[in-house]
Amino acid sequence: MIVREPAVAGTFYPDHPRRLRRDLESFLGPVQAEGHGPPPKALIVPHAGYIYSGEVAGSVYRRLGPVAGAISRVVLLGPAHTVYLEGMAIPEADCFSTPLGRVPLDQQAIETIASLPGVVHSNAAHSREHSLEVQLPFLQVLLGDFRLVPLVVGHCDPDLVAAVIDTLWGGPETLIVVSSDLSHFLPYGEARDVDSDTCRRIIDKSSSLIGEQACGAYAINGLMRSRHCQELSVEAVDLRNSGDTAGDKRRVVGYGAFLLN
């Protein structure tokens, strides 16, 4: 069995299972038990260290409560931070591991998209990438057992990303998660202005974001270009930055949490 071992446990989030679970339960708070309106189909969630963005991520993950039992597959897309990448990378692995256990990959789904334009095999893109890894403990606590389709998204035409998302869209059993922070290293006030504008663009389902607005812009643009996404509405659940969560306001990183249903 090929296991993608955790790369940032102990730095971005606790590596001790009990402490990690305790932190996640704090971020999630009371998980919503009843749904209001259509069930969530897709999320956009930040991926910084939990001390910075854990509360923001928890604000949207808790909304999965009413449908968690129906979700058995997660399509998880995030940007490449450690390697230069053209296209969307799938790994050659059987499962991804975190301190909370192993998450099996949906090999059938991966095989389905492997031949689509823009999809490449790259273990290097996944081995040290934190944008996908930090989402997994939240999903493990909320969903329990599920299968994962992990995609590291590099420079890529949004139509190619949309084609992969549409292929994997499925029904209530499939959740789409895009991992992205917003602006990076701006002064607090400027970051708030930039992120507020990006938030409006995401609500309007813009598919022309750039990396200065969101590091996961390629994946977000692909989601917004998806044929199925046109039927959904976008809700901004939370919008903050590291100046709100960690104190230093001189150079901050923006975090937004969005729900599509």
C-alpha cells in the first residue's frame, strides 16, 4: 500500500490525535444539525496553520452537519506551493494519512479523470503540499469514512479544471472542496479592501480571479466555470485575516469561507 504521509502535522496543526481532535471540535463549535435551504455541494476553505485560519474553516465546515451522513466522496482541489506545476496533479497513492487515520483514495474516480486534458501524475506535487492536507482532519471528524480525490492545481485553463469537476460532480454523495487563502502580506486595512472585493467576485461567481486575490485562483475559477456550478448560489460564511486571528496587522493573509448550494 502506498501511503502519502502527513507533511505538516506538528507545524500547521497538532500531530497528537487527542489534541488535534480537541482543536477541531473547538473550531467547529456546535455542528449544525438541521439544514436550511438546499444542502451544501461545494465549499471554499482557507488552508493556513490552524492558529490562523482554523476558526474560519470551521465556520463553513460545521454547515455540513445535516448532510454529513450522505457524503462518501470528497473531491479536494488546492494550489501548488512547493513545485511548479502545469495542469492538475493526481498522486500515485492508495491513501492519505493524518494523525486521525488514513483516508482511502477513490481509485475508480481517479482513473476516470486520468486521461482528461490537463491531468498529470505527480507525487512531487503532493508530497509536501499543505493546502490539501490541512483540510483532511476537518473532513475526518465530520464525515468519518469517505473516499478522497485529491488534485493539486497548478497553472491551468479554468475550462480544463471545470471539465474535471463536472466529471466528478456526482450527486449528494460527492462534496467539492476548494482550498484557498485570499490576499497575502498586505497591511491590514489594504487586505480588508482587497479581500472584500474578492469576496464580492466569488459571490458573483467570477471565473477570472488572479493569484494576488486568491492563491487557489485556478481551482476557484474552474469551479465557477463548471457547468453544474451555474445552478448554485454562493454564500460568504466568514471573511477575516491573520490580523484578526493572530494579532499582527502589519502583513496579513486573508481567509474566506464560502458555501455553494
